[in-house]
Amino acid sequence: MVETAERTRGAWFTRIPSDRRFPGPGTTWRRRLPGPRAMGWTVTAVFFAVYTVVSVLRNDRMLNAGYDLGIFEQAIRAYAHGKAPVVELKGPGFNLLGDHFHPILALVAPVYRLFPSAVTLLVVQAALMALACFPLTRWAHRAVGPATGLAVGCGLGASWGLVAGVTKDFHEICFAVPLLAFSVTALGQRRWWAAAAWSLPLLLVKEDLGLTLAAIGGYIAWQALRERHTPPPAKRRSPLLLGATLALIGAVGTAVEILVLLPAMNPRGGFDYWQQMPDQGPSPDSLAGLLSLGLHLFWPPMKWLLLFMLAAPTAFLGLRSPLTLLCVPTLAWRLLAGNEHYWQPNFHYNAILMPLVFAGLVDVLHRRPDIAPPLRRRKALAFSATFTAITVAVYPLHDLVLPSAWRTPAHVRTAERLLARIPDGATVASSNRLAPMLTGRTTVSLVCFGTGPDPAAPTALPATPPDWVVSDQHDPTVKTPCPVAQTHRMLRLYRAHGYTQVAEQDGITVLRRG
């Protein structure tokens, strides 16, 4: 019989995983499951393969875009050649470190130098996202039992938040997902220094994640205060100072990045996302202001749907764990912001929350047998599996069984053939969906960029006119980043300034300078 030892409130005792304490008809097959490490790596490898296939299939069907796959490829391509991450898709000479603070992207540069393609970014993202399954699978296996380990690992890997993140272009938060998974697992196992070490790099992933780092520090300090009357084991320091230090580093790090580093590298000299925070209505110092802020926090109803979608994969049991409170910093700024994309459960923003909510589930199953006795635990895991299966049918993992997902559309083949006319190293003004097909070998900007007194309605060509112009009238991103009217205005300007039409087929227009 396998036993696990855990420390709870300063006392050491032996706990037998619940899958083994209550033998039943399924005991035989549970014993045949691999050990925690083998199961963790197996689940990780399976989802790495699944994520990679789905991501590449979507890319082959032109479902990615310049915003954001092309943007990140331009940045990483610059890093790979020892240059600053200047991204022409964001604007002439735009340093991407002035948009979000994510120097950790430089780690992808050596791989990209060997395999210079947008697909490289998708494969790296798939590997990082899948890696999050390993620590939580292993922890659940050791703490509760092999069946729970398998359910948690597969539930996390197939969770709607991770799937939406891994199949939506490429984003820097793919680094945060495994870092948080390892950190929160260490918190659940009360390995405070390991949790701190895994969470510190969050400061290099994105500026807001310093708040999550501060929350992790606060959690460690809170646990230390709970145990303050229990002497720690010999030669072991109290985690109170560690937690307080970590919280301070996280809060100060976010402040420095937002108030100093980002404005210093931003061409407009500020933090571009302040404008998305609510600034209208009564003063927040007044009662009316507080009520208005509270109403904004939970309205419109799409925000309630988001909260439901976050709690449902753990059958709402994860809400009983304090580890789930680590979601609060991210949820707070998202729900307060005025950008409706932050509230919707179909973007990449939820990927970093999935390891946290599943860690809460494991924590409750492990430490709270009063809340989750064996029968309720089995029902919770069954509910979790059912909910995940339903979301799999909605989110892009279903591409694996759709014959159409394995075929390249005729429109994409036409685009590939027309874009092949553009030589390597050229400068190109492109529409959004065509951009990532060119960012690996040319310098790409957006077709709607121009100059004039009103940036929203350019009246002249860019200061440095591109060699080529390509536009796809079937591009579904008709509002951002290039509104249709602005794209048509720029195409007329290019033609009026001597650009000749090289090809026009299936809605794709190719113009050449001179």
C-alpha cells in the first residue's frame, strides 16, 4: 500500500490516498495505472501532440492572424537576430516591449533561429501549455490516487481555457501557464521556497502577473501566520518573511513595469491600456461611485457566464480551496476593464486560470475529506469529466474529428500561390489574416496604415512606402485592426500613387510598387 506524508498546520501525519483507502470494483484497473511521474509525462505528451496538431491545422486553414501570431513572430524574429523586438505590425518602429512587458519571449529565439516559421511559435506554445498537466497530474496521483490523477490531468489538458489559449494564435502567457502550475502545486504541497522560485519569473511574462506573484506571496504569508504557534522543523525558516518579500516584489514589480518600463519604450510615452479601465461616473470615493464600480464588476451577464465557466470544470468544489483565490488579481482587472474581450470565455486570457482552479480541486480532495467524501468525490470527478466533454465539442479540439479541418481550403491555396510572388526580404503592407503567412520572410505592416492629420482616416501613404501591398476582402477581421473602409481608402491611395495590380483572385489583391 502506497502512503503519502503531508504537513498540515505544522503537524506531520500519514495519509493514505483515498483511491486506496476505499477499495471497490475499480481497484484492479486503478492498480494498473502508471505511477505519478509516468502518468504525468504521458498526459503531457498526449496533450502536446493534440495541441500541436490542432494548432497547425488551424494555421494551415488561415485561422491565425497578424494580430497576434504575426506580431509575436516579428518580435521573436528580431530577438533571434540580436535586435530589439521592433514590430511593424503595431506601427512604424514600434518596440513591442512598450506594449506589454514580456522579455521572456527571448527564450524562444534560439529555437526560432533554427526553425524560422510561425509554426515554431505554435509548437513551442503547445509544449508549454501541455507541460502544465505534469505537476497537477503527479500531485493528484500522489495525494488522492491514480484515478484522480488521471481525471485531473485529462480535465486540465482538455479544459476550455487551455484549449482556447493554445488554439488562438500565440501569446506570451503560454509561459505563465506551466510556471503557475508548478508554483501552485508547490503551494498545495507546502513547499514554499519551490513555489516562490516557480512564480518569480512571472514578472518577465507580463506586467499584470506581478499581482498574481504578490497573491502567491500573500498566500505563503497567510499560511505562516496560521502556523505561527507551531514551531517549524529544525533548520527550517518560517515562510512568513518569504511570503511578505514575495508579495512586495510582485506589487513593486508590476508598478515599475507599468509606470516606468512600458512608458519608456512606448512611442506614445505611456501605458496604452489605462484607457480600458473605467474612468467615468461618480468618484470612487463616494458611495455612488462604489456602487457604480460594483455594478460594473458584475455586469453585463457575460461576466457571470465567465465565472460559471471557470468554476464548473472542478464541479464547484475548487471554490472551497484558498488556492482558488489566486485567480482574483487576474479576474479583477479583467472584470473592471471596458474591453468586452476580457469577459468572454473564448479568448486566451483564461488559460492562466485553469491550473489555479484545478489546483483548488486537488487541494479540497486531498485535505478536506469532510467536504469531499468518496462518493461525492466520484460524483465531482464525473461532473468535471462531463462538463469538459461538452466544452470539447464546442472548442477547437473537435477539429481532430472534422474531415474539413484536415483539408486546405481553396481560398488558402490561392493565397499561398499569390503570396509566393513576393520575394524574401521585401516590405509588405498586408491585411490581418495574410500577415502571418509573410512575417517569417518579409517585413510586414498593416495595409490600413498611412499618414495624415487623422490616424483613423489616413490621407497619404506611409512615410516609407512598402514594396508590395496585399489585401484579402474575405478577411473576417473587418473591425480591428483594419476597418474595411480604411483598408479600401488605402488601396485607392496606393493605386493613385502608381502601384500596379499584379494579381486579383478570389478576393485577394496583390499590388506592386512602380
